[in-house]
Amino acid sequence: RYYDQLCSIEPKFPFSENQVCVTFTWKDAFDKGSLFGGSAKLALASLGYEKTCVLFNCGALASQIAAEQNLDNDEGLKAAAKHYQFASGAFQHIKDTVLSALNREPTVDISPDTVGTLSLIMLAQAQEVFFLKATRDKMKDGIIAKLANQAADYYGDAYKQCQYKDTLPKEVFPVLAAKHCIMQANAEYHQSILAKQQKKFGEEIGRLQHAADLVKTVASRYDEYINVKDLVDKINRALTAAKKDNDFIYHDRVPDLKDLESIGKASLVKSTPVVVPLSQKFTDLFEKMVPLQVQQSVSVYNQRKADLVNRLIAQMREATNLANGVLASLNLPAAIEDVSGDTVPQSILNKSKSVIEQGGIQTVDQLIKDLPELLQRNKEILDESLRVLDEEETTDNDLRTKFKERWQRTPSNELYKPLRAEGANYHNILNKAVQADGQVKERYQSHRDTIALLCKPESELNAAIPSANPAKTLQGSEVVNVLRTLLANLDEVKKEREQLENDLKSVNFDMTSKFLTALAQDGAINEEAISVAELDRIYGSYTQKVQESLKKQEELLKNIQNAHQDFSKMKQSNNESNLREEVLKNLAVANDNFVELVANLKEGTKFYNELTEILLKFQNKCSDIVFARKTERDELLKDLQQSIAREPSAPSIPLPAYQTTSAGGSKPAASSTPTPAPRTMVGTKPQPPARPPPPVISAASSSSSASAPSGTAAAAAPAPTPGASAPAAGTAPSQAQGPPYPTYPGYPGYCQMPMPMGYNPYMYGQYNLPYAPSPVYQNPGQAPYPAPQQPGYPFPQQPYYPQQ
């Protein structure tokens, strides 16, 4: 079924690398790959390649199904033969079409040589199945020998085709050779039985010897693939018995193998051709889907067909109206039916009955009442559709005016041009419909009283028609008979015309298949030539009938007018008869107008209902595009708002000169942080005071302080000057000063004296000193004695590296 679907969609979609590009990948069926690489595969953007590969799998599956059948019963034999022949047909179809389908070199498994060999192998197996069936049914040995010989021939041809090629698996070659020998041996065996029946005992022995040699070859060379022990035993037994009989009884000469007559062949198999659909349960999923070119051609064809049908129907209706008008003006057939002059003519009664059955004047009133509602509904749908377009276009114009060049999308007025053109077309259609409705209403008002008179009972109708003197002398005249015959013929023409109109409306022919075939064969569609030829073939006979009907009516009306002139001359005229004839004419015209008005009003109602469906689709189209435009507008507005929010609200303001120059005349370094906008200025937090510099202890004071008591040690250090934040210019260190680190004995700046934690700015925590001071035994409350101070070095201090 998948293959059937592929065949169905192939002419409907332009599958190629340039159009509908769908890549299909298949691996070589007979390539097992290597240790370091996978099997060979081919990927093509071709539907023909996919069909070829799928059909190859269908053939392979059919051969597997056939191989699994039980060959011990008739059902299994029939199924196996059927599937083998189908597989052969599938491979043969690939052989015939693969090169044209791919337009390049295919993989080995689907190459013409390979699939041709596979097709022949399938045929050989199918022929072998028929041999088994004939053997099972115990048919004549001559027939069985021919079947076996034909199977051997198929196997031999297949073996020759693939003998010098390595495309198929290696197991195939010995199996084909063994099968060829086995079927040849079976043919010789059954032919030997036939020779025995014909008293040719030497030929019997010769054929059995040949058969024994063949099965011996199979047993010695191909025993691992096929077991022929039963066949060997059967042939050997027959050969032994034949030799014994010939040696003791017949003494017939055994001919050489080359002298034996060749065995005939009988082929009962053939490749089943591939006919789409392959599956009996196939259902075209893409039946209503056709290519765009075909769809356009079908649309144009339908328009041509509608124009032709409408033209023919219009010609017949105009002719019918013309005939009715002529008869009404001549007061026919009422004039020749009015015998007594005081009764209603039968034709008028028939027309009155027809009007009453169709609902009379109430039907016309109801149809006319429904038209404005249908019209208003269509107008509201159309106005609502255009309103949503107008609202979206107004919003788009406002945003474009607000954002100017930032509003980068297609203007709505350009995008909606096709929709507005379509809406204008619907407006014109509605305006023309309104005019047509007005004409119908005006016509109805002019004939309403006469139509109402037709709807009355016969007694009231007879009272409304003036009476006149009877014209009995005219009833038997030849002129009246001629008029009656002509009127009957005209009525027959009208009935034929009605049937012809129904036939024209009922004709339906799907041109999709024609256009699809033309597209598949030529790559293009000549729509005009195909449509004109097909319309002429389908509607040619109907067109001829319409013309014949019009010509016949023209002749009848001419004859009726001539006969009526003779009738008028013979008829006695007076005022009463003229008045009566005028009323009868008006009633006949009223009937014709009623029929035409009802038809026009029903067509108008149908038109408005169909237009409603079209306008609803138009409204959905407008709503969809407006919704898409609103979504696009919201996304664009969001992006614009985000981009505006990221922009600075005000440009940077240059600082005055007195703010950019310091008191000493030097300019401060430019700040790397941008100046915030005035409205975003935040108050600066108060900064802590600058950290005081570390104490500087000279060498003299260090030596003197070494002998000073602990109570005066703190006074030896100079107090820091308030507000000082850096050393003097002459004593500035060469390295950048960071936070003070403790120093050790032997290095400059070492200060052993402890400082209270409450106001010690250098004591950030307990430092893990490598040389901690030794504890000193002292009394409680007594200050510790300072350790001996080593002479120091001048600044800058060097970093301390702990020794190992």
C-alpha cells in the first residue's frame, strides 16, 4: 500500500532537488560491509528511487512468503507459485525502469543485471513448484519431464548470468548449479519411464545413467547445500532394475548421451506485471490533492464548462420565454379552447392549478421577504471583515508615525491590497444583486393582481373573465385543428428542452486525471487545447440538440402565427370577445411571470446562501491575517521598548573648567565610570578617614629605647601628625605602601612593644608570627619587659621569607 501511495502522489508533487526535496536513503541489500566501514548506501532526492527500493523489498518479501509455504498441499503450492511469479514481475519491472527512474548509476542490488537474474531465479522456482504439483497429481511422465526440463533451463540461465559476477551472495551459485542438475535429473528420470513404456529399454538405461551422473555430481559437490539422498536411491534402483532386465531379457543397445533425443519443454509460469494498485485494500490518501498547475487548470476548465452550460441553458430559456410570449400575445391555446364563451378555458384552468400547487402568491411574498434578510447578513459579514482590516491599518499607521524609521515592517495598506480588491469585488456583486432584486420586485408588483386572480377558485376565476358569444362555427374548421397540432408540437419541444436542461446540469467529468497525465507525460499542461477538446467531446451532442430545438421552435412559431392570422380572419370580432380575449391573454402572461419570478427568487436565495459561505471564508482570512499582524506588532513593540530602555536618557554634560582643574593647577585623573544622568544621581556615602602611616623609628632612638624602661617605650615613638596621610617627599619609599605588616628582630621597623587593642589601627587580627616572643614571668598587673632590640636598616622594608 505504501508503494501504491507513492505512485499516487508522484504526479501530484514535483519531487526533485530543486523543488520538493525529500531525500531517501537505502542500503545495498547484498553488501554486508567491512570491518572498518558500513555497507554501501545511496541517498537520492528522487521518488522514483524510493519506489524502486520499495518494490525491491516487496519482491523480496513475496519470495520469502513463497519459500515458507507448505508444499505438501495444493493451497501451499498455489500460494508459492503466485508469490514467486509476483516477485519475478517486481524484479523485472525494476530492471526495465530503474535507469530512467534514477538518472544515475544505481547500487549493485537494484542494477539491471542483478534484478534480471533475480527475476529469472524466481521464475525457476515457480516452475519447480508446478513440477512438484504435477508429480503430486501423478500426471503423465512426458508432461512431468517437460516441466522439469524447463525448470532446469531457467536455473541454468540464472547460473550463467551470475557465474562471473560477485553481486549475489556466494551461497547462490552452488544452489543454482545443484538445482539445475536436480531438475535435469528429474527430467531424465521421467523421460526414462516414458521410454520404458515405449519399449525403448536402451534409451531408458541411457537416460537413467545420465540422471545418476547428475545426482552424483550434486552429492559430491553440493552436498552441504542440498540433500539428494532420496533422489539418488530412487534413480539407482531404477537403473539397477533396468540393467538387469535388459541384460537378461531385452539386450537392447544403450545409446550414447549425444544420441538421445532432447526432452521437450513446457513453461507454465510468467512474470506477473506490476499493475498499480498492488493492494486490493488501497485507498488514495491524496485523492483530492493535486499540483498547483493541475488545480489551476481544473479551475479554468470548470469556468469554461460553466460558461458553456450557462450559455446553452440561457439560449433554451430565452427561446421558451419567447414562445410563451408569442402564444400569450395570440391568446393561444385559450382562443381555440374557448367554445362557449362563458366558461374558463382548460389551459387557463391548468395554469391556475399549477400556480396554486406551487403556493401561489404567498410563496412569492415569502421569497421576497427573505431576500433583504439574506442581503443584510452578507453585508454585515463583509463590513465586519473590512472593519478589522481598517482598524489594524489605522493602528499600523499611528505606530509608523510615532516610531518613524524604527517601525520596520510591511505597511498594512500594501499588504491588504489583494484583500481589499476582493472585498470591492464582493461589494460590486452585492450591488448588482440589489439591482436585480429591485427589478424582480417591480415586475412582481406589475403582475401581482393577475397572479392573485389565478390563485382563486374556478368559480371566482370564471366570474372575473368577461363572457362573449360562442364561436362554435370555428371549432370544426381545419385552421383550429392545425393550430392545435402546432401547439401540441410546441409543447413537446418545451418538454424536450426541460429534459435537455436537466441533462446538461447533470453531466460531470473530472478532468484531474487528464491534466495529471498530461503533466506527467509532457511536463506542462496545455489547458486550452485539452479543455476545448474535452468539452467538445462531452457537450458536442448537447450543443447540437439545443440548436435543433431552437430551429424547430422557430419553424413552429412561424407556422402558428400564420395559422392564427387565418383563424382571426374567420373569427367574428366584437367588443365583448375582444375584452374576454384580453383578460385571457393577461392570465396566460401572469402564469409565465409567476413561473419565472419563482425561479428567479429561488436562484436569488441560493445565490445569497452560497455567497454567505464565501464571505465567511473571506472573513476568516481577514481575521487570520489581522491576528498575525497583531502578534507581529506586539513583538516589534516589545523589541523597540527594550532598545529604548537601554539607551541613555540624556547626553553627558561637560564639566566647567573650575571643576576639572585642581587647586595646584593639575588636572585630576579622568574617572573610568560614566557620569550618571541628573535624574539618576544618588547620594555618595561618607568615606572613612585615611589610614595613618606606619611609625618611623630612627637608629638612635632604637638604641636608646633598648635600655629604656617599659613605661617610656610608648613615648619614644613619635605621635602621628593629625591629617597626615603620606610620608614626606624626601623619604617616600620606592614601592607602593600597603597595610603594615609586623616585622621581626633584625629587620628595620620592628616594634616589640604591645599596643592596646582598643585603639591599635594596625592590629587586624592575631598574626601567626614565626618567632613569637618568649613569655615573661611577671606579677599580675605589671607591664612586660621588652625584648632586646636589634639594630635596623633604613626604609624601605623588605618582605620576610620564612626559612625552612
